[in-house]
Amino acid sequence: MPEIETQSVQSRTEVATYLRDLATQLDGGSDVRLELGGQSVTVNPVEPLVLKLEGEWDPTGEAGTESIEFELVWGPDADTGETGSTTQ
């Protein structure tokens, strides 16, 4: 299965614009084009979608790298059971 993984350094405003564009495409109900770092792919996410969210941070604010990861999964083998946990 083909895969795309890339990263690009951007401002908060640029990231917000990218995510809004992605949201608009998802809301449109047809193909979604992902572009970042000179790579692109077009996919057609079908419902139901599974949204996975993962965050890592230091509550004291002293950590080096912190992160938020978003993942959308779809298809016949997608796990549609809802789960969630929070650890600190």
C-alpha cells in the first residue's frame, strides 16, 4: 500500500490554514488532496471515519518537544469502536 509521510516547518497561521482547507475538502464529500513538503496524494475517505488523536506534553512546561498527532482511518478494516484515555 502506498504511503506518504512528510513534514514542513510552518507558522501557527499556516498550519491553521492547511487544516481548514483539509476540513473544507472533507466536508465536500469527495476526493481529498494532501500536499506537504513537495509531495502530494489524492484519497477518497469514505464514511465512517475514525479520528485518532494523540498528544504528548509536559504539564510543567519544561519539556523539549511536545506534539499533537491527528490520524483519520477509514475502510472495511477500520476499528470504529470508540476508545480514549488521558494520562499525565
